Amino acid sequence: MKILIIGKGGREHALAWKLSQNPRIEQIYIAEGNAGCELLAKVKNIPLNQIDELLDFAKQHQINLTIVGSEELLVQGIVDKFQACDLKIFGPNQHAAQLEGSKVFAKDFMNKYGINTAKHQSFSDYAAALKYLEQINYPIVIKASGLAAGKGVVIAQNRDEAEVALADMLLEQVFGASGCEVVIEEFLVGVEASILAFTDCNVILPLISAKDHKKIGEGETGLNTGGMGVIAPNPYVTDLVQQQFMQEILAPTLAGIQAEQMDFAGVIFFGVMITQNGIYLLEYNMRLGDPETQAVLPLLESDLLTLFEASIEKRLEKVELSWHSGATCCVVLASGGYPEEYVNNLPIHGIKEFNQTDCQLFTAGIALQEQQFVTAGGRVLNIVAKGNTPLEARNKAYAAIQDIQFKGCYCRKDIGKVN
Ligand code: AMP
Ligand code: GLY
């Protein structure tokens, strides 16, 4: 079998690592991938990122299954285009992808299907949004409705900050068309969890929960990032929380996608907030999370190809997942300065030699220059360790980091630390 994975980060490397364990797969192409992915025997990167190019490639190379990692092409309708050519592809169609591509659409969906979410109002008119600011309490959350690579959310502590955020989005259009409509919503206090679930639109099958660490600084301080590390399972997702999640969020989401006839095979990523008043859905992402995938897949004992195939063939009902016991801790090694300015092309030492028991190294922002791996992005590498307990996983991950060196390497020291 030949597989095409679309994306270029640690998530796609982790997908290729897990899939390559299946002997039925002879070749995995990653578009565009990153230099470290090709350390896996069956993997080849291809430098394509446009839907039409990818479609041609899939036809020419007789790809049996395409898996879309990142969101942009999903929102542009890659799934519909592949399906129109009878090519098997895993991911939401353009209609369903709006649950991630438009926060206004997602909030309307949540309200329509009785899914608990922060109270909100949507605006595209600046004057109307300003007027609304008169009647609310602070802090408040302002979100660009469209895709903004995780940067489109502002937590405004007071009215001045809210006005600046609204002007940036609605007048200055700092997020382009993505910010032409905004959601203003109630600020929730609690602990976040990421839960990924496979669906074939008949059933929805959640994976083990995860806890992302989104801020650059320890103790959740400083700027938002794409994610600085993860532990799985999420220690705050108790059996009770999981049960509430299944009843109050998962089940009505499935009912909603069925009622709206969003027929697809894909992953829904639920970003939730566990509060003293219950569990709230913050957002849907319609794909696997990065770096959640890197922490969750090493715990999955079941074969991943079978899971993708069962989703596409609407056989998920028959799938029972098995999991390794214990926990994983994924620590992201980033370029100094990230998420603001940083320099690329710094030599990285230790990648090829990396060999730690119960540890995986997934590469993200790296390139190969004259046989030397160099930095090529903000989030450079992910180290994922498995342990019998979260503490053991954490200790192993931080010990393994010593084997990798590059100038300015930054990581948070508190990934997986539970207060
Ligand atoms: P989102 O893209 O909607 O998940 O928002 C990005 C991040 O902003 C979340 O992971 C939270 O940390 C924070 N956030 C979003 N909505 C809220 C909210 N209503 N209350 C508190 N924090 C929020
Ligand atoms: N870790 C958050 C995301 O994948 O969007």
C-alpha cells in the first residue's frame, strides 16, 4: 500500500512512524514533510502543498490512502476534490471543516445542538461590537472567526484591551479575512483538555485524553504558541469528567453532524475547559492535534492503518482500541525567541544518534544542509517519553533532551507537572 500524508510537522512525523509499523504499507509519502521524516525507512518527502498538485501526485503514484494533517487544505476542500476523483482520503469535507474554519459557524452549531460552550455574540461591524463592550464583565475573550494558526484569540483584561483587539481584527484586519468576523465570549476559568476522536459519522470513538501546554513560559505565562508540550492521559480527565464529556459534548456533536448531513471520515479534536460548573467546549479542530498526536500515538497499541480504514469504510462501530498502560510526556524543543523572532539554519547535534529506551524523537522545524540537520522553524523537535507513571515519563523525556543540542534551544521545564 502507498500512503500520502499531508503536512510537515511533528504530527506528520508521528503519523508516519506509527503507520510504518504496519507491514502492509510499503511506501509513505509526506507532502511536504521535514528532513527528519526521511530517517524512517519507508518515508519519502515530496515538495508539494497545493491541492491540484497533490491530486495529480496521488493519481500518478496510485496512492491508496491520503491523510490530511493540517487544517488549511481541509477548509479549502481538499477532501471533496479527492473524492470527486475516487481517491480515498481521510478528513472532513469542506462543509464539516467549517467547524474549525469558522468559529461563528462552530458556535452556532454548538448552540443548535445543545453543547455547553461559553456564552457569546458574533460581530462583523466594529461599532456594534464596541457597543456590546458596554454591557459585559472583564476579562473577555475575543476571537477571529477564521483560521489564524492559533494566534487569533485575545484575552482582554479590560475595555481598553478589548477595543484594541477589535480594532486590530475588524478595522486593521491583522488576520486578513479571518478576522472580518469576530466572536466575543465569556472568559472561563478551569483546566483545559484535548480529546481527539475518530468518526465515520455513524459512531465517534475517542482516543486517550491529552493536556497541551500552550504558553511559551512556565506556569502558563507569556505568549501563546502552537503548543510547547503535552502529557497523556490528561490527569484532570477523571472518569467522571470523561463521562460528562461523552454525554454532554461527544454525543450531541455526533447527533449534530448527522442532522447536518456532514458525511465524512475524520478526526474531531475537542478543546475543552473543565470548570467548577461543568465541562465546556472551547473549540473544534477537524484534524489531529499537534503536539497532542505525538504524545497519544505512542500509547496506542492498536494498528493505526486499521483505524483509518475502518473510519473510511464506516466500520468504526466494530473497532475496539487497545492502549499501552502508563503515560507519555512530549516536550517541544523550540528555537530561542519563538514565538517571536528567531534565527534558522543553526546546526542540530544528536538527531541521527538519538536512541533512548521508551523515547521517540519527532522532528518538525528542521532541514538538511550539506548532510547536517539545521533548525528551520520555531518548534524544532519533539521528544516523547513513555513511563509507567506520568512522573516517570516526564523524567525520561527531560533526561533524553540532554542528547540533543542546538544553539538557543528552549523548552519549558514544567511539561506534565501537576499542581
Ligand atoms: P481556541 O482557539 O478557541 O481554542 O482558543 C485558544 C486558547 O484560548 C484556548 O486553548 C484557551 O487557552 C483560550 N481560550 C479560548 N476561549 C476561552 C474562554 N472562553 N475562556 C478562557 N480561555 C479561553
Ligand atoms: N495543539 C493544538 C492544535 O493542534 O491546534
